Amino acid sequence: MEEEERINGDFNHQVIPSITDWLDKNLFLEWGAIAGAVALGFIAGQVSNDKQS
């Protein structure tokens, strides 16, 4: 649509990209970040359990 392109062009310089935008565009990296967060949580849980023993 011509109007939508004009609106995007008018405000394009005000767009502030975020890491979530970047991850949404790269599905492989998004799942990698999720897997990394889960792994980090698992490791933190293991370390916590070792200290309590």
C-alpha cells in the first residue's frame, strides 16, 4: 500500500531496534537464546544444590 510505505518512510528514522526485534527476525538465534537461558538456569540450579549439600 502506498500510504503505508509513506508512513513507514516518514517515521523510519525514529525506529529504535531492540534485541527482541533482531531475535524475531532470526528464528534460529531465538531458539538458541531460549535454550541457552534454560541451560544457564539448569547449571545455576545444580551449583545451588551442590552448595547446600
